[in-house]
Amino acid sequence: MEKKAKIIATLGPAISSKSKLQKMIELGVDAFRINFSHETKGLKNIVNKIRGLERKTGKKISIIADLQGIKLRIGKIKNDFVKLNKNQKFVFDLNKTYGDNQRVRLPYSFVLKKIKKNNIILIDDGKYAFKVTSKSTKSVTTKCLSQNCILKSNKSFHVSNISLPFNNLTTKDKIDIKIAKKIGCNWIALSYLQNSRLINQTRKLIPKDIGIISKIENKTALQNINEIIKASDAVMIARGDLALDIGHSEVPKIQLGLIKKCNQFSKSVIVATQMLESMIENYTATRAEINDIATAIFQGADTVMLSAESAIGKYPLQAVKTMSKTIISTEKYKKEHIEDFKNTIDAKKDPVKSIVLSIKDLAYNSSVKAIIAFSNSGKTAKIVSAMRPRVKIITISPNINVSRQMSLLWGVRSINSRDANGWKDMMNISKEIIKKDISIKKNDYVVITAGLPFGNAGMTNMIRLFKVGS
């Protein structure tokens, strides 16, 4: 059984060799993420390796440029780190000099203004906590609440319940978008957005065939979620920063709600952060981590993601293997109990969705083995995928970027092929694909869908039920 949910692996030194990248793809990785918050030297070389492996394996691979956005960070510290004791006094200030075991720079005067006494400051993605005891115009004095606090240079800084207006792309993000286009990335992931403004700014800087992933990481984004989903091509539930902003116990219900909403909007949804965190150091995952992956799949996520587990972890291949195995086991159960997991799609205002819904009904016939969707822009593929049909989905696009993007869609096997120039040509292309697929046999049925006239993106209006061998 092939898995239908997809896997993203974050690039890093642990998987930079060609042999490791090939093994990752063979084990089930469908996309690689570049974290632009870290060193990006040698990116072109790694992307070239991935594209070479794509040709070798015949499997379309997405590459995601994950922009840094405005993530608050402390300044540099002498010798790169200091150890602090619990209850120790510690100051965050505007001083540009290197920090020590008494103080460190917080280079954001507008943040200092908003901090109040008794606020909790979280450092290093929430690892360490500091309580504000007093403040002045240029500093805040805190008490360290954590045992064995190791404060490192440039680590993240977060204060709960403080809303900061970040509505513009940073200079670094604009530079990184240029790099992403140059090296051939298929997706741009936007960090810390609060509404659709960053999405609209990014659209103006990229071609139409690069998709935008909106990372949901704060309360304000949740308040504007419909606006964000509609403007995005995909959504990532970035649970790490989201948990810091809304509280860890709120994340599970938010995750479920976002997955349902994205499915209804026919937008791909990614679940990310700490899915196999223990495997950074350990060969085996915890039972809770396995359950976390399975829960995301049961809820209807298109994609699950590895971060540090693949970038710097000791066992990146084993992590992918574990993730693939869990997905397949969970999907097998879902297939056996399909009535319990049917998606509800609102097609009242979208005639294209109504057409694709009828495809899903056809696909529930046991004689139907596949859906072949001709999809120039990827819209048809997204809607078919969101319907979660029982059978395999094969999508065809003449645009290589669109083909690669579709590798993030649930259940989709993407093929880059010339566009059909008419009805007869469409059937010839379909027959060639069917001939190469050993799972489709004579007298099986295949549903073929496309838009007429050919070449018109977003105009899905044709369905044919084709009997193989007829």
C-alpha cells in the first residue's frame, strides 16, 4: 500500500549528501524545506542534487523556501552562551554590546514599551522563562524561572498577550524570495503573518506558478483565518510558535479546526513541529509521537513535516521510515472504515467543485481504479485531492512547477507532460499513463477529467468514465 499523505523533510547537514537525499526520497519524502532563518550557503548545489534525483526516480519533488519573517531574537552573547541559575536577576536592554550572565540586548524598543511588570518572557522557543519584575524606558529586569538555563546568542524571544503589528515583508525576506526564485523553489512559506497583507505583497514578487504557504503561528492569524486561507495556496499549522502564543493546551482543538476548514476550502494543510522530536537523539520514537502523526492523518492533514529531526538529527532516515510506516497504518484503517472519514465539501457557490464531487461519487465504485486529472494550474488537482477519493489520483500538468507543487497534495501522483491539444490527444496521453501503471488492468475503469477548451486554467468541466481495453 502506498501512502497518500505526504512528508516534508527540512534540509540540513544531516541529509546534505546525495546518497542520503536519495534514501529520503525512496523512504517517502515528497518535499524538502529550506529554512531561511539559518545559513543558506551551498543551496544551489543541494537543489541540483534533488533535481538530479527527481529525474532518476521519476518522482516530482517540491522545494519549499521557508522565510524567516519577523521573529524576535535576543542579541549576541560573549562566547555564544551563558548559564543562569533559577531565580537569578537578568536584564534585557537596548545596549548594543555583547551579553553576559547579567544582561543581553533586546534590539526592539517598540517591544520594550509594551512589556509590563509580571509578563512572562519565553526564550529559545519557550525552553526558558523569565518573569518581569520591573522596567525602565531602556530595559526590563526579570527573574529567571527555569532550572539549568543555558542562554545562547540570537535565540527567539516571545512575550504572551502582546500584539505586534508585523504587516510587511522584511528586507531579508525580499532578498530570500529572489534567491528562492533563482534556485527553483516551488513554494514560498510565510512566517508570522497576521492577515492576507504579506500574502498579497509576496504575490507581486513571484510568478503565478509558485505557491504560497501561510504559516499559522499567532492569535491574530487565527482571528483572520478565513481571509488567510482564501488568499493562500496551502496552510501550515506551525504548532511551536502557535503554542507559545495561545497556550499548549489550546493547540489540539485549533489543529482539528484548521484541518477541517482547509479541507472545506480545498487548500492543502501541513501539520508541523516536534512530530518526532525525540528522534533527534534517539533511534526510536515515543508512543506519543506516533500517536501525534496518526492523529494528524485521522483528522485529514495532507502533509506532515520533519524539522530538526531531518536537518540535524542523528537518525533522519529512521525518522522518515517511522513517519511513512505510521501514515500507511493509519490510512489502512481509514480505508477500511471509509464511511467514518468522508469529507464534507461546500460546492454551492463553486460549479467546478460540483463537477469534481460527481467524480468522487464515481470513484466509490469498486471497478474504478484511478482518477486522471488534467490540471494546468493545479486547481482541479487541489479540489480532487480535497475530496479524498478512495482511488489513486494521477495529475497531469505541462507546467513543471505546478507538477512539483502537486506533490504536496494528499493522494496525488504528479506527472509533467505536454498539454493535450484536443479530446483524442487527451485520451492518447491517458492511455499511455494507464499502460505504465501495473495496478490498472484490462476492464478496470478510470475517471478522466479536464477542462475544455484545453489550455484554460481553472475551467474543469469534462468527465469521462473510460473502460481499460475498450
